[in-house]
Amino acid sequence: ERPRRCGQVTAQHWVEAVDADCRIVIAEGKPQGTKPYALAQLHTIGKMGNGYDRYLCGNAGTPSPVWIADFDGYQTVTVFGATVNPRRNYLDQLTKYPVWPLGSS
């Protein structure tokens, strides 16, 4: 059975749930300075003006829809609301191996 959706996803709205709109991947790549690969990519793609895209990176009033756990040489990346941009674009930029949902890219 396919995962179900927990709500309507837009660029400005997502649900923090492991549902049909969530993606979990293993990412690998070279770190950039002190940032692991997945975080460096997030900040590069999410950068705009003097801050970061709050619908990708979060800010004081909006929690980040992207959770990154850094391990030795790879990261586990969870993206809520990953089926719409800017989060889908972020995932497209990563060198990754899908974990959730199975068979996703």
C-alpha cells in the first residue's frame, strides 16, 4: 500500500510527517568548509538576499522542513513536503540514495 498524505503541501506549507510527501535519502558528497555536503547544498540553494529561504531553510518563525543527520562520510536527510519546490529542487541537487518511500527518487 502507498503512503498516505497528511495534508495539502505548497511551497509555504508542509506537514512534519513521514507521509507520501516526505522523502528520506542518504546523501554523500564532499564537505564544503565546515559544513557537511547536504547542509552546504541546502544553504547554497536556499540562499537569497541577506538570509535564507524560510520555506527551505526555516527561520526564527518557521522551523526547517529539512532535517540532516551527519555521519562519517554521509548524511541522512529528511525533507517534509518534498513534492513541491523549493524542497523538491533541493533533493534534485543532491547525490542521493532513496530510503523513503521505497522506490522513490
